[in-house]
Amino acid sequence: MFRISVLVAAAALLGACTASLERLQETEPSGSAFTQALAKEYQEFAEFEAYEMFDWADQQHFADKGLRAAAGEVVPPEELADWNLPADKIDELAAARSQLIGALNRGGRRLHPEDAAHAQAKFDCWVEQQEENHQPEDIEECQAEFEAALAKLLAALEPEPEPEPVAAPARPDPITLMVFFDFDSATLNDGARAVVELARDRLADYDDGFIRLVGHTDTAGAAAYNMELSMSRAAAVRDALSDMGVAAAAMSIDARGESEPMVETPDGVRTPQNRRVTITLN
């Protein structure tokens, strides 16, 4: 009778110790594919701790984690500060946990839920065995299984995509406009001012744009006088652009006199097409 009473008492005690595990075994996991896989992983771990290691405290801890995962909660890997770990093992475990968290947060839970759950459970196994620190074979097995699981998870995750380079907007081709002048004049008429305003507006199409102004004359008059006149015409266009807000540093002026006519003529011929300033924007 005494023996029967002892067996009954032992069975009752075992039932109390494994209450969480029994609930987990009877629970159909819910939530994401990751939490469902994690619940199964923690169930297997808790069963090992209960039925093979007779470690009632740890089996209950991981059964409780399994129940939380089965309810859809994304439970994290073990916090190292919660365990009494050997001082010379903390850095190694911390580095491993950091790698694991990085893989989980990079899409491991969503893209590869079973591999992610397995890696997390094996990390927790390593932590639990390392705290006990008296079964080297079990420690090595948990660590090796974690490292293999993490390597598989990392290999399955695609590298983070490089940001696509933003193409710079295409720079417009250089354009050339022309301002024409009356005979022996460097004064801008209404038509000339309209062209200058167009040049001012088109300059906005160019990033750090620049305007090159070159003055010209026809062949009427002395060559030296025509050189001065062509420079005066270029300066008149420059001053008009400056009045319109174009910075002086964004412009250059030059003069060609009668040396580069648009229309070839004999000396001394008045030709409207040659009395001009070319405006080149680039």
C-alpha cells in the first residue's frame, strides 16, 4: 500500500510539473507560419528536458514559451542577462544572438519560418546547456545545431538589395541663338531684346549653365573699328542679361569683328546677317 501511495504521489507531482507541456501538446498553434513552427520547436525542446533530462524548471520555461508562440506571439530568443552564464562564454553567445536577431529581422521569420524557428530554438538550447555547464557533449551538440541552422537561414536569405542609382537628368545639348543689330549700332532693338529674354529663360534648363557671347560686324568700315563695334555689341547683350538677373560669372564675351561673317561678302558691304552677337548656352 505504501508503494502504491508513493507512486500515486510521484505521478501527481510529475503531472503538476508538466502541466504547461501537456497544454502545449494539446494546443493547435495559431498565428504566423513562424510562430506555429516555433511552438513545435519549443514543444520538442520541453519534451526533451522533461522526459530525458528530468529538468522540470527548464521544461516548464520552454513549454511556456511554446504556449505563447502557439497563441501567435513572436517570442524572442533568450536574453543572456536572464541566465547565469560562464563569464568566458558571454561574448560568444552575445555575438551569436546578434547574428540570429539580424537574420530574423531581415525577413527570416517571414520568408523562411521553419528554418528561423529551428535556429532560435537551438540557440535557446545552447544557452540552457551552457548555463548548466556540466555536459560538454550536450553543449557542443546544441551549439553545432544552432550554427548549422543559422548558416542555412543566412544562405537562404537574399542579400539586401543595393539601392538603385538615381540617374542624373540628361543635360540639354548646347544651343545657339542670334541677336541682330542695325547698321553701325550696338543698341538692342525690340527683336534683339526678345531673343535675349529667351536666352535668359533657356539658361534655367542647364545645371550650372554658362553663356558665351561673341560679337560680329559686316565688312563695311575699317577692320579696327569693326573689332571695337563687335565687342560693344557683345557687351550690350551681356549687360542686358545681367539686368535680367544672369550672374556675370556665368557669362563670357568675345569679339570677331568682320573676320567670321555668316554671309561672305566683299569688303565694304553692308549685310544685316553679319551684324550679330551669337549666344551659346551650355
